[in-house]
Amino acid sequence: MDRPPAISLRAVRKEFPGGVVAVHGLDLDIADGEFVTLLGPAGSGKTTVLRMIAGFERPTAGTIGLRGRDVTTAPPFDRDVHTVFQDYALFPHLSVRRNVEYPLRIAKVPRAQRRERAMEALATVRLEGMADRSPAALSGGQRQRVALARALVGRPSVLLLDEPLGALDLKLREQMQVELQQIQRAAAITFVLVTHERGRGRGRPRGRRGRSSSGASSTG
């Protein structure tokens, strides 16, 4: 029996008040373990698609499925999805490890297990040697990797990345493009990256192609 896609969008439409249609009739399947980039200019609907997958926005029409489960109306906390935004939102008064542990602390995971899973996540992004440092002592690229580790520590089936490299300079962006692919392979989960720069979406073209009403496209 064929495995259902990690993410499945069917005839998804999003219309905002005033008649602004951000996404129109989008069909898209993303397989388990795939790295897909949603590429398009500002205002093309790509971030809206990401927000609908995450549950922050509800589609006007159509359905959204995660591993065969219809989550169209499910709230964000009831989806096995985590999101990394351009703003890293790290706590400056907490160490790197404690920043990564934070979602597990909120979920009341026992302390020893929190520490173990945080260190595993930091090892995935190759920052285990900086666990006791303050975020202020890290470079921009390292802080981005801490944000990734914090998203990975909950072991989601899907990770959504909304312009995560936008705040980095060109050299760091190029380095992080490669590192994102390495992290995705190490984590073995589905990544969906939103970007407006073609050079940031490096991956193997696979699966179905989708398009929003304004011209955002998907490449794998």
C-alpha cells in the first residue's frame, strides 16, 4: 500500500477581506522526507500557503492533509508541524541548550529527557559544543541553527521554514543553504522552505508542481 504524502493540498484557495485572493486552486503533494522550496516574489502567496499548512490561516476553500489526515480545520497545536521564522526569537537570558529545551519544558517532558533530546537536536545542527553559550555569543548562522534545533527537538514530521535566511548576509546565506540540506538529510523529515530568491532553493525537482494565483511555484 502506497504511503500517503507528508503534505497534500487539494484545490486550496485563500481569499482575504476585500476580495484579495492570495492562493487560488493550489494542488500540491509533498512526500515524506522531501525538501521542497516554495519560490516566488513578495505577495505571491507562498507564506500564506505555509501558514495554512501550519494552521495559522484557514483556507477559504479546499483541503489540507498531513500523512493522510485531513487537518483543514485543525488548530496549529493539533498538527505534527513546526515552523521556523526569519526572526529566531531566542531567549537571550537562556543558554543555547535551554533555548532548545524550552518547547519540551512547556510540554512537561522530564528534565533528563529534555536535556538528552536537546543535545541530540544540537548534534543534528552541529552545535553540541556550544550548548552552554549565550545566544549573544553566536554568529547569525549559528543562531539560525539554534532556532532549527529548537524546532527539531519536538520531532515533528514536517518542518516549515519561512524566509529563515533573510536576516543573514550573502556569505552566511550561501553557507546555510548547504547546511539546511545537510540538516534535513540528518533529521530525515520533510522540509518546506519559503523564499523569494531562486538561489536559496536548492533541491532535486520531484513530484507535483503547484502554483498560487500570483505565481509562486514549488520545486523539490
